[in-house]
Amino acid sequence: MRILTSALLFLFVTIGSGQTAPGSKLNIVQNISELNHALKSVVPGDTIQMKNGIWKDSEIVIKANGTAELPIVITAQEKGKVFLEGQSNLKIGGDYLIIDGLYFRNGHTPSGSVIQFKVDNDHIANNSTLTNCVIEDYTQLRRETKDHWVEFWGRNNTMKNCYLAGKSNSGPTLRVYLKGNENINTHHNITNNYFGPRPRKGGPHAETMQIGSSETSMTPAYVNVSNNLFYRCNGEVEIISSKSNFNSFSHNVFFESEGSLVLRHGNYATIDGNIFIGNDNSEFIGGIRVINTGHWITNNYFYKLKGSEFRSPLAVMNGIPKSPLNRYNQVTDVVAAYNTFVDTKSPWHFSVGSNTDKSDVLPATEIRSARPERVILANNLIYGNREETTPIVAYDTVDGVSFKNNILSYENTGEIQNTGIETREFELKKVSEHLIVPHQKFTDVYEGFDFENITKDLFGKPRKDNDQVGAILTPVSNDTKLFNEKNYGPSWFKSEKTATPERIVQVSNAEEFQKKLANAASGDILELAYGIYEIDRSLVVDKDLTIRSKNKDKKAKLKFSTNQDNPAFRLKPRSGLRIENLEIEGNTGNNAFQTQDKEMSAAFNLWISGSKIKKFDQLLKVSKGAFADTISIENSNFKNLRVGLSLAEETDDKGEYNAEFVFVKNSTFEQIETEVLNYYRGGYDESTIGGSLVFSGNTVKDSGNSKDSEILLRTRGIVNLELANNTFINNKVKFIAILWGAKGQEPVNNTVEHSGEIRIKENLKQKLMY
Amino acid sequence: MRILTSALLFLFVTIGSGQTAPGSKLNIVQNISELNHALKSVVPGDTIQMKNGIWKDSEIVIKANGTAELPIVITAQEKGKVFLEGQSNLKIGGDYLIIDGLYFRNGHTPSGSVIQFKVDNDHIANNSTLTNCVIEDYTQLRRETKDHWVEFWGRNNTMKNCYLAGKSNSGPTLRVYLKGNENINTHHNITNNYFGPRPRKGGPHAETMQIGSSETSMTPAYVNVSNNLFYRCNGEVEIISSKSNFNSFSHNVFFESEGSLVLRHGNYATIDGNIFIGNDNSEFIGGIRVINTGHWITNNYFYKLKGSEFRSPLAVMNGIPKSPLNRYNQVTDVVAAYNTFVDTKSPWHFSVGSNTDKSDVLPATEIRSARPERVILANNLIYGNREETTPIVAYDTVDGVSFKNNILSYENTGEIQNTGIETREFELKKVSEHLIVPHQKFTDVYEGFDFENITKDLFGKPRKDNDQVGAILTPVSNDTKLFNEKNYGPSWFKSEKTATPERIVQVSNAEEFQKKLANAASGDILELAYGIYEIDRSLVVDKDLTIRSKNKDKKAKLKFSTNQDNPAFRLKPRSGLRIENLEIEGNTGNNAFQTQDKEMSAAFNLWISGSKIKKFDQLLKVSKGAFADTISIENSNFKNLRVGLSLAEETDDKGEYNAEFVFVKNSTFEQIETEVLNYYRGGYDESTIGGSLVFSGNTVKDSGNSKDSEILLRTRGIVNLELANNTFINNKVKFIAILWGAKGQEPVNNTVEHSGEIRIKENLKQKLMY
């Protein structure tokens, strides 16, 4: 096939190929310079095929103009077999371009975006399409380095059947820009994409999609986001942040995603026929959060959501009177009608964000006291969740909301009673996974202003002549599925990795241990025979590994004689280290666990159980930018440390922090010289879970005795905290902890002897970020 | 014709009448109860005729529904012969209603509006029309009582060929409401109306038209304001205040109106083909003031405008970064193209309102430091005005504006030089009144983004194939007129009053004087023979009157022995009193001139020349709410007064004040016990001229000697001030005056002996109103 491999030979193909129009040419290129050369002579109808293989450090710039009938196609030779790696990216400018089948992985963009619908201000893409592409784990080396994976500019552009997952750095995965008249009235289409997992970031700016910004929130955007799957998009509190006008979100599935579809700025959004699926475990999976004016929220199905406040199934916020452009406008003229809430905890939260009681720590321009006005909730259905009794949670007076013909399956014992919310008998039927419908039909619907425009139900059935309350017209056929995962992303791409079988590796001495650890595969278990392992260098962990004693009653003992720059365990991005039933001893000058110093591109996890750790400087030291999704300590003993867990390197007060979930249970801390825990989150930010500490069943004694010690457990700014059933003895500190009252933090059943005070401070003065 | 006068007889008219459809009925009614009765049985296609005559205190409520083909018509029996007087008003609710030919006068509305397109929230008017109606001088009794003359609600309503003039109280003449989903996407049409004189108000809230408010500024309004005449609409700085999105202003004429078409809130307005006409005298006649995003300003013709800053021909403002909802958003993405500026003073002002130098007196949320961004000025033409050399005035760096293919008739010696503003030779031709066009054609036009949508010129000529710079495609035919006054307002109505001939009434004694004054007609001149006129009661003036000595060298002397509650002259609303060459003497306890205490519904004027006035408590005392358009004192002598001019009763600090223009020239003030002048304006307000004082060529001596006196001329908050060529001798005050430096006030050539200081204070701390 010399004809195909030689550079820039033009192959005039026949109609039968299905790829090019008659008379147009197919160019096959195998590197950037061939591609650029081909582009020089490209004409409408042409196709440029990129050869299969790895395209490393390839910055592709496409400037060309096709036509509606004869677009220009840039495609992978075989879809999914052209890999853009290293520092690659793609910018396109011009009319009617189609980008098809590319795969970005193993690297990160050297610019602000991976794929951008604009080359420069004079070359903006219009009427162009990105399809069947994948961007996977193509994340920056540092969390704080900001980029976007797809940037929309121009008008009438489309992204369809793409897969994007694994972004853990700052910046929305997909960003629509609306700055400049060339980039408004966009009518962009974002459809049938698979937005795969976006991990928790531990800081703001981790939306999966952001459409506009507060500065351009007055623009008519008309972005259509429909039929996409958002699968465990956990970056921050906003999965989608809509910040412009006239956007439409329809028939998307939000699957176990810790956040909400948020109407953050801009007005007159349509949210129709979407599906929000939670589970029994997470309290962070939300639904729709409403700010601003004129939105229509119809035919949506909410299932098993346990989120509250900002993450409620339906959160209607309070605004700031005469709000600054970038803060919170009042909610007015919003209609939420024909929605169904199944097994959700209190589905409707009103005046979310009301903070009039925080005027001592916030400026007047942050006080959300403007209640929703002219809001209509009509023809909604709430059922399931038998323990639930309060469909409404209100953080302020509910005087601007009209309730009409809403029906509830349980008795409403909440404060907000209204004839427009009526309890009825229900019989429920599980049709398929996540889909539960009532046997009953409630046909007495409220016909409000412009309600005649709500013509169909969730599944597209016409409401005319057969209208009823709720998102779904019943009966539904028995084979009805809520959604089909196959409809999302490129057909050639499988997002699920096959799990490798668990492998146990036996280890009997220090040398062998170091060697086998270095060669281990992710998921391996290293089982150490009883004995002493003397180690003089850091063990580097960059994958999922378990290290445990072969016999938990005869613990292997690791003795580390490294210096202060070299910890016992050095944790790299994506590492997940489990320490089980070990004894670990340092030389008092070194640290036990420490992250890589920089470029902690993704989260790490650390579990310690049944172990004894002593004689270290710090138990865990993280670098700035490092982020642990989970740190879990159970049934362990710590002694003779200068510092315990130190998770306080994010000191810029911009909402970033070093760990999301920290569990410390049933463990003992003795002779910890300064603090047992320093867990810090700074900056007035509401976009994250905000850190979570469970400290229970522990004993802390003879600690905090150094001169500088003031607090044993520092948790400033951490939102979620449980402090229960601990014993504190002989700790010479002023405070054991200072808890944040406004977040509901309070100590439970702790025993305190000769130790400091557990104080509760209601409000926290935080640095404003916006 | 008993059949017509008897109540509620239904007359089935034939097609030939042209008023009703076949089968529909004509009801003739002669009072409210007949009208209400008729409404009970009204059906689509019906007409209700209101009988000619005066309908006093008639509150008309129309609730009915016509159809597009068969509207319901409420009409005057003869257009313009049905007078709604006293406390009357009209509310309509329903579909396809037409209101035709009514005349509101001699009274004021008892509610918040004269004509309202809404009865209540359940009865809003849609698809309805107000036509051929007049509202004249139907103003509230007090300036501070707020109302609107026409209130738009609903959708698709029309006001055409109406005449509205003479509103002098608080509140825009016409107001479009956008609150609630029923009242957005309005597509209202306001066309061919004659907005007659709206007098200066001396305070804010005196727009001729306001579309929305800051609270509803996010709504899509789509109000169309086209082909209207705004004739001397001088209420305040905003003739039209557009506060919503997607409004269109086209082919309107703004004739000698002291204000601008202001894009105050909201975005994406179209301003096309409008005509702005000023004159040689006024510095307050403006053009277009731009705030916010995405406006297109095309094909407009600006003639002889002398306004600057807020009142510039084209004022592009600075915004407040992250502005509060009700203040100033940044200007972005605005296009001003194909406009023509003839004989205007520096037509383009950028960063208007920049006030970074006032941070000592204003909070950060009032500082307009955000400069215009992505603004394009292209294909504009500037000519005439040979003395002019600076087309641009900039109050901040001009770095966000692109100039493309603009052409200028004079050399630009200003600071802002740009290749996009080119000087060319011009020959000009006066085609008709106010219409001057160049002989040259400048055909090199800039073709910017979306410029292809600018398809026509000011007169509707297609630009295709014949495009050129400026609003007008040349040549134009010799009979071209800029506009025709006949196209505006009801055809039956003549707005111009025929002037009554001047009448001189001779007076020789006090009794005769009082009698003739009481019976005088507006415009009369009372000529007093030499002698002394002893008067013991107040002379009431409620019209335009001149009182003068028959022989100016032998002055008549009026001696007033009234008490302190009764001034020599009591001035009523609309009074205009000229005192010429008289001697007027009080008894030291009474006042010389004093307004009516309350209900000063309209402005008064006072001119004093060649006269001697002495022995009064106050020279002029006004009531709160009173407003003088002009007070002029020349060549007169004042002696032995406690207080001179007192114009300081508006102390609420809401931007109101008591007089617009105060001239005091070539006069002498002796032994004025406290202040010669107290002229006050309070509140941080930018919507008015702000008061204007000329104090020149005067001598003030032996005044301000009372203990409390501190300042001789108090002018706090007054914007325009000239203090020149005066002599101050032996006045025991600390200050002669404290001038406002930021407004350019400075004393010129005054002589000060044994008097206080003339101080300049740069910035003034004012009470925020918003």
C-alpha cells in the first residue's frame, strides 16, 4: 500500500466510499507537516484522514471552509485508533468542518484547551462538528493549572457522541464562550455525549460544563444540551453551570453525579425531560438548582436523591437584592411543572442560601435575602420514600411560590402546608432499573399561563387528551427503560475497564520487598512475612497497592532509616495505598507518608488499619496541590510523632483543600508533639463538599505538649465534621477543637480529662474569593 | 334621534358604516353606568360609542374579549369630543380591544395611571390598541405624587397616533411593565405618537418613556418604538429609558428635547434611522447614551446638538465592575455604524461617567471604572461645525473601541487619533430644514461582522450596490424633508395653541389694580400709573402676567401691609410673573413673593427687572414641591430683607430641587440679614440639569450679618454655576460661597472687601438614592 503511505498523494474516491462527495479528494496524512500541507489545498467536500497510530506532541490547527453540502472532514483512519498523546491539542477555525474519531490520552494540552472551536479571533469555527472523539485522563500535571478540554466559540457548532472523562485539574471540562458578537445566538448542539467520571477536585472550577460566565450572562446563548449522559461527574457542586440565556437542557441523564444542573447566571432556560439518578449512599448527589428568572422545569424525573440545600433535588435559591453581576440574582417567574420525584429526600428546598444570620461575617453584597417571587410549582408528583414526611424545606418565608395541583404519596407534616400539595393513595410498580411509576392516574391538572406549550411527557408521549400530573403519562409498557448507556459517546469506545484479578505477592525480606513493590501491578497485594524489614530509601507508590502482614497477629515490622527529605512512603498521583496490620517505625527525622512534591495531577487514597506507627516527624505530609479523595485510619496506634495528619498546604484561601474524606476511627494517638490533625480549607466558597472529617472512638493522650500547640485537631473551614465518642487525656492545649456551629457541628459523647476545650463558633469569617 | 340618546339601545348597523362587522352591534352610551351595562353583553365585533361631551370623574374599566378578525371597539362618538375630566382613568383587560379618540384633560388620574393595559392580574390586555387619544396637562396636583399616563402590560399591544403632553409630576409618561411571564416577549408597538412638551421637572423620574426596570432588565421585551415625535421632552436626562432586552427604536424624531435616548439597562437594542435635532441655545439636548451590551446604532442623524457628557450626541459610558443590578454594567459588543453627525459639538464621548477620582465620596459599588470593550465605530460621517476640532472626548483610556472607516470634515486635533477616523474635504448642501448633506460620496465602507444586516439608509434606500459612509445615501432629491409633523399624533388634534395678542391694561389705583389683576387673561400687561398703591391682601397670580410702571423713570410704588402668612404676590402653578420697573415695599414681616403652599402641580416663572424691593422678610419663599423653571433678576435693588431668594425646601435628598435656572445680574443687595441666596439640591442624582445659577455683576454689601449667617450664597448640590464680576463689601460671613470643583465651578473676577472667602471644594459627599 505504498500509495497510502507516501505523503500527500490524493486519492480520488468513488461515491461508494461514503466518505467524500463526487469530485472531492481523500488525503491520507501521517504527521503534522503532512496534515498542514494537505490543508493548504483543501476544498469543500475533501476528507483528510489521519493515519492510525500515536501522534505525539501534535498541535493541530485546522483553518478551512467547507459548505453545508460539502463539509471538510478531518477523520481518524480508523475511529479510535489515532491517539493524540503528550502535549497535543486541536484548534479549528472556519465553516463546516467535521472532526471525527480522535483519541486524546497520556498527556495534557500545552495550551488552554484540548479542542477549541477557534484558531484566533479571525478564524472562529461555525457550523462545525466534533464527533466520535475521546479525551481521557488528559489532565494537567498540577491541579491548579487551568484548562478546558473542549472550548466552544462561534455559532452552530456541534459536539456529539464524544467521551470525556478523568479531568482533575482546574477548569470546566467543556466551556462555551460567548464573548463578542461572533459568539452569541450560538445554537450549539451538545448531544449524545458520554461525560464520564470527573473526580472530586477539592476546590472550585471543576464543572463538567460551563456555558458563559457572569460577564457574558446577558447574552442570548441558545445552547442545546440534550441526550447526554453525565456519569459520576463529581468535580464540584455544579455539574453544569448555565450562565447565559435561552439554553435548553433536555433528556439528559445525570447518573450518580455529585452536584446539580445549576442555572447560575442568565435566564429563560428550559430543563425538560431529564433524569437524575442518585443512590442510597451519597448525600451529595443533587438535581436542579435555580437562580434568576423565567426558567421552565418540566417533565424531569428525580430518583433516589439524598442531597439537600445546594444539592437538593430542586433547590430554589434566595437572591441578593440588587445583586452584583457575579453573585445571586433573585429567582422570579420560574415554572416547575409535571416533574416526578421518586424516593427523594425532601425534594423541594426554597430560599436555599438564605444567610441573613451571617451578616456579622459577610458584607451586605453577599447577603441572600431576596426570596423567590412569582414561582409556580404545578402538576408535580412525589412518591416513594416512606420515611419521608416533609416534601418542602424552607430557609425563609415561602410567600412567593404558588403551589397548584401537586400530589404527594405521604402525609405532609412539614411547616409548609398548602392546598396545592395534596396527599393521595399510591400503588407503585417497578417497571425497570430506576423506573418506578404509580398505578394511579391523576388527571386534574393545573392549566397555567403558557402551560399549553408543555406538549409531551418524559418519554415524548403527547399530553393532549391524556394529560396527567407528573413527568410520565401512565401506563408505560413493561419494557420501558429509563435510558440506554449505548446511546452516549462513540460507538467504538468502551468506557468500562475490565477488572484485573486480585494477585497476592509474598515477600520475606527487605530487598525482595522493595523489588516486588517496584514491579507490582495495580491491585496487587504484598503480603509480608513476620520479621523486621530495614529500609533506607523511600518506597514509591504510584498505583493501587495493599501492603499487609501475612499473619495479622505476627506483624511484620518496617524500619525506615531515610532522611527528612525521603519519607517511608512517597505517594504519587492516582496511588491508592492500603496498610494493614503492619508496624512501621521511623527515625523521628523522617515522615511516614508523603506525597510527591509537585505535579500531583490526580487524587491519592490512603487506608491504614490494624497498624502501629511510631517515631516519625509527620504521619502524613501533603504538598500544595495534592488531594486525597479518602484517608481512612482505623484500629491503629500512633506514637512519638511530631505531627499527625497534616492536610493544610492550600493556604491561598481560594477554596482548594487537600482531602475530601478523612476518617479516623478507634485509634490511639500518644505523644503527638504538636497537632494530631491539621485539616484546612480557606476562602468563602460553596462549590465543593468542603471536606469531611469523622473522628470517632479515638483516644488522644499526652499530646499537643509543645510550646506552640494551641489546638489538637485543627479543622478550620472544613464543612462536614463528626467528633464523637473520643477520649482526650492529658493534652496541654487550649482547645481540642473549634467547631463550626453554622454547619451543624457539635461534639457528641467525648470524654475530656486534663485537656483543652471543645469550642463551637457559630460563624466563620472567610476571605471572599469573587 | 331618541333612538341614540336612550340608554343601551342596540343599533344593528350595516356594513357601510365602516365601524362594525356584519352582525355586530353598535352601542351608544352616555355615562359610566350605561357603558358598564353595555360591556356586560359585548361580543366580538361590537362597537361601543361614548357620547360626545365631558365625562367627569369617570373610572372606566373595560373587560372584554374580541378576536383578531372581530375586535371590540370603544370609541368616541366623534374623535376628540369625548373629554375625560376630573378624576378619570381607563383600564382595559382582554383580547383585541381598540380604544379610539378619547381626550383626557382638566384633571388627573385618581389611581397610578391614566390609561392602563391591565385591569388586574387576571385581566391583562393583549393584542389591544390605543389610538387617536390625547392626554394633555392631566398632571397630578403635587410634583411628588407618582403616576404614569399610559401603562403597558401584556403582549402585542399598540399605542398609535396619540398625543401626550404636559406631565410635570413624578413618573415616566409612558411605562412598559415586564414583571411576570404574562408581560414578556411583548412585541408592543408604540408608533406615530406625538410626545409633546414634558416640562423640566427639577428632579428624577420624569422620563417620557420607560421600558422595564432594573429588576426586570433581564426580560426579553421586544418593544418597538418607531416613527414617533418627541417634541421638547425636557423632563429629565432620559427621554426614553430602555431597561430591557431586544427593544427597537427606529425612525423617531427627537426634536429639541433636553435628554437622550438611553439604553439604561438591558441589552441588544436596535437604534436605527432616528433623527436628533438640537439648536444653538441649549446645551442640554442629547442624543444616545449607551450602557450594557450588544446594541446596534445605525443610520441615525444628529443635528446641531451641543450636549456633552451624559448628554453627548453619542455617549458611551464606563461601567461599574460587577455592577449591582440597578447600576451601570460595562459597555461591550456595541456597534455604532453609518451614523451622520451634523454641526454637533464633539459627537463621541467615551467612558462617560468615569469617576475613579471620586472614590473619597463614593462607595466602591458606585465607581465606574470598567471601560467600554469590543465597541466598533464604523462608517460614520461627521461634518459641519467649523469651529470644532475634537470629534472625541474621552474620560478614560480608549482601548476597547475600534474605529473603522469614519470620515470627518475637519482636522482632528484631539488626543484620540486613529487611522479609522480620516479627515476629508467636504462640500455641503442644505436640502431642507435641518437636513444638510455632503456632495461627496464616500464609498469605502468597512464590512464588519453582521454588517450585512444593515440593508437600508435613513430614508429606506437600499444600501446594496450603492453603499456609502453615513446615514444618508446621496444624492437625495431636493424635496426631501427630514420629517413631517403631520405624521404624529391624532389627525384631529392640533398641538399648537394660537397665541393671543398682547393686551395692555391701564391701572391707576390700588383697588382697580387688584380687580384688573384678578380678571386678567394670560399674557396681559398691567401698566401702573405713577403713584403709591397701598395693598393689604395678597395678589394671586395664576397665569402669565406682566406688571410694570407706565413710565419706567417714574416708578409706581406698591406698599404691602399683609401679615406673615400672606405675601405680596402669591404664585400659583403655571404662573409667569414679570415685574418691571416697580418699587415694592413690605412691612418687614411679610414676604414679597411666595408660592402656593401645596399642590404646585406645574412650574412657575418669575422675572424682576429695573425694580426696587425692600422691607420684606423674604424676597422669595417657595413651598416644598414648588418648582421654578426660571427666576431672573436684573438691574434691581434689594434692601432690608431678612432673606433673599430661598430655594431650599426640597430637603429629602432625593434629587428634587426648587428651581432650574436662576439668573441674578447687575443688581444690588444691601442689608440682607442672613443669606442672599439659598439654593439647594440634595441626593446623588444624575438625571437632571441639576440647577443652574448665574450670579454676575452684582453688588452685595452689609449683608449676612446675623449671628447664624455663615454663607452668603448657599448653592449646595447645584451643578451649574457662574459667579463673576461681583463686588462683595462688608459682609460678616465666613464664606461668600462654597463652589463645587468637580463640576468646573470657579469664581471669576469678583471683588471682595471685608467679606468671607469663596472656597472651592472638589468633591461633594451626597446621599445615595438607589
